[in-house]
Amino acid sequence: MENLLRPLIVVGGSVVLTLFIGWATDRLLCKADERHPETSLWGLLRRGRIPYQLVLCAALLRGSFDRAEVLEDHRVGVGRTLTLVLIGAAAWLAVRIVGAVVETTYTRYARVHHDAARVRRVRTQVSLIMRVVSAVVGVVAVAAMLLTFPAFRAAGASLLASAGIIGIVAGVAAQSTLSNMFAGFQIAFGDMVRMGDTVVVDGEWGTVEEITLTFLTVRTWDERRITMPVSYFTSKPFENWSRGTPQMTGIVYWHVDHSAPLDAMREKLRDILRECPAWDGRAYGLDVTDTTPNTLQVRALATAKDADDIWTVRVTVREKMIRWLAEEHPYALPRVNTADALLPPNHANGRVPGRIAPQRRAHESPRADR
């Protein structure tokens, strides 16, 4: 009877104690979250309740397993398995705790600072820092798990002796991966591009959606995703419309006839912009920038507070100006001239100013001109 009750008490007691401590801790976190609504730390810490309970259960079982006097022939294997579970759960819990602290810090920073560019920069750095922390904790946890096996501890000396050669070979083999990783750090702390920035890469306009240590994802205006290595942004030029202030100046071009009413077009541009909510009211203008034998090239300038609004301003101005010209001044639209060219003012009787009329031959009669 004792052989049955002892393992039942040890195992069952460890599980029950784990559930009770986990429940009590979760209730304390809920109370703290209700008392401090200004911070989300306590609510985020609740995400770690599963690895927390695994750590408790593995630690209790590992400490009391010898007293259970069960599976005597497999004591070493069971003890090593519990140790591996304890190490993995502890690493999982550490990542969750660090993630909760970092996310709380970022949320508080974003709430205090209203500079969108600075907030996006901090968000990018926080995201990459979390990935680095997760990778480091994972490597340390795997190393700790391997050290629980005597064979790996015995091979440590030989591995250390050949670490230089292995490092050189690994560096050459993973040259591209390492370059992308260092490029990721350069992007994060060099403030080149941030999450949420509006960029133009390879002729595609979009918003930076995700940045990792090796790749970057751009969400285009038509909801496609372009995944590019981060080394692209450190080795090639690209447009960052969110760099500095988000304010932008948009350009709209038209080709109109030489007789187009330019002053009326300037007044109409002003009226269109006043009715457009996306225009920020800073500046506007309309000028002739080029001419061709058949048309004038007219350029309109307008400002907006960010890239999204400048797109709205440009399409609105382009559409409404063309519609107004078609309805009010149709002659101003480009057309192909098919009429006879206008003659100079003194072209009467076939005489052109500055040109001597040819002499008639002797046998020609003056009436032949009539």
C-alpha cells in the first residue's frame, strides 16, 4: 500500500500544488491589473502562466522524484527528462517576461511621445531586440540541455580546440546570412527605415510592415507583400517618404492646347484644393514647364500632411481639372490641327513681306493671273 500511496502523493501533490500556485499567481496579476489600469504590464505577464506552471511542476517533480521510489531502473532517464523540461520551460518563461516588459515600455513611450517617426523608430528597435533576446535565450537553453548529457561534456574540450576552424568554415558558408543579420542591426539602430514608413523600392510603393534580422516585408497599396533581404536597404538607394517630416508636395501634369486659359486654371486649382479635405493648405501653384509644337505642359503643385493624403490630392486635382476643361473650355484640350495654316497679314495678291515677286515671261499675258 505504501508503494502505491507514496508515488501518488508525490506526483499528485506536485501537480495540485502547481495548479494552486498558478491559480493564486494569476489572481494576483488580475488584481494588480485592475488596480493599475495605466499600465498593461500585469495583464501581459499573464501570458506566461503556462510556462510558469511548467517550471513549477517540473521543479517540484525533479526535487521530489527520488522520494517517490518509482521507476528505479529509469531514474536517470526520468530525472534528465524533467531537467530538460525545466530548462525549456524556464527559457520560455524568460522570453514571455522580457516580452511583457519591453512591450509595456514601448506602449508607455508611444503614449507620451506624439512624434510618429520617433515612435516607429523605437518600435523597430524593440522588435529586433526581442528577436535577438529570443534567439540568445534559445541558444543558451539548448546549450544547457546539451550539457546535461555526459557525452557532450566530455567532448567539450575537443570542440573547443576546433572552434576556430569551425568558426571560419561557418562564417564563409553563412556569409549572406551574417551580412543580412548585421544589416538588420544597422537598420534598427541607424534609423534608415522603420516599421510603418512609406517607401518606394524597385518602383513599388508601399508601407514597411515587418522588419526582422534577415528580411523586410513591404505591404503595397494593392495589399501585396514584397519580401526583401535587409541588405538591400543598406546597399541600394530607395525612397523613404516618411523620413524626417511626413509632409509632402505632390505634382500633377497636364498637356493642354496653346490657347488654354492659364489664369483661369490657376483660379480653378485654388477652388479645387479648398474643397479637398486632404490638402493641408500650406502651398499650391500652377506653371508652364514645357512646350511642344502642339501642346503646353502644365504642372500643378499641392501639399499634404502625409503620403496617403498627397495621393488623394493628386488624383482629385487631376480628375476635376480635366472635367472642368472639358465642360468649360473644350478648346484647351489637346487636339490635332487639320485646318489650313493662317497666312501672314500682308500675304494678299501672293506677296510675302520681304520677298520680291518673280518676273513674268514675255509670252505670258497679265490676264493669266486672274
